[in-house]
Amino acid sequence: MLVGGTMPARAQGNPVEINHLRVDRTDDGVFLTAQVKLELPTIVEDALTKGIAMFFVAEAELLRDRWYWYDAKVALSTKHFRLAYQPLTRRWRINVSPEPIGNVGLGVSITQNFDSLEEALQALQRFSRWKIAEASAYEPDSRHSIEFRFRLDMSQLPRPFQIGVVGQAEWILAASRSIRLNPEATR
């Protein structure tokens, strides 16, 4: 079992933190468990309650150290989230997909409904045993690192929002954290 520390990764004035990050390597693959703390600014929450969906992206990247060049990207796993409020039913909905969620259709996604925004945010902030790489991608005798990123995907917002939010710090919701995996701690 590989374990990362629990020091928060918080940018100055940023309402997103990565509180916990742990990586486990088994015969089935490399798994990531993380806890993200997300506090929505009032302007983002207002947009949500008016029916504007927010899109979030979580990325986990497994890198192998190389002394002669940049680290080699061994695996990249991505989850896309669509958080939306349904005014007619007064319920919150989260769609989760491995691909970007477009306005044309949701494609292959998992949908969960919640009674409150707090419940929806709690589900959005937990990553439990997320498979980020196959076991064959991890070389036991090499040093590896994991880069984990969580952010609001501004490119998925409606065009007027994309233009209007430029330079507004309230709309920048992002955090990243990396941990190093030592070769001797692989088994």
C-alpha cells in the first residue's frame, strides 16, 4: 500500500482544497482515493440555482521518473462531472462520465439525484478506489509520482459566462496535488 500525506493543498484565496490523497497498488491496478473540499462562491451557487449547469474535471496522472528528460506519462485517467439544479423537481443532479459531457447528450454517464446542494457537493468531493492505471503500467523498480487535479471546467460553461468570467477570481475553482511513490514501498 502506498500512502500520501494529508497536508492540504490550498492556493491563496481558492475555495478548493485536496485534504486527503492516497494511492494503492494491487494486482488489479493502481487506485486513487481522495477527498476534495469544495466551497462554492456565492456567484457560482447563484448561477446553479438559476439552472446553469457547472462542469468539473478530475484528472489523475501517473508519471515515471526519468533522469534525462521530462517524466514519462504512464497513464492518465479523467472523470467529468456535470452538476445541475432541476427547478421543477427541486433536486440536484450529478452526471459522471469518463468523457466530456456535451450539451448534445450525456453519452455514457452515471446519474445521481440529491435533495440538497450539500448532499450533491459531498458526492462530488469523494473519490474512492478510482482505478487510474493498470497494474502493468507501474514498474516496481522505478520511481513514480501521481499528479491529481480537480477544477471547474470553464470551457463547458455557456458562451456568455465564458466571456463574462474572465478575470473574476470567484470563478477560478482549481486545486492540484502530487505525491511521490518510492520503489521500495511498492509491496
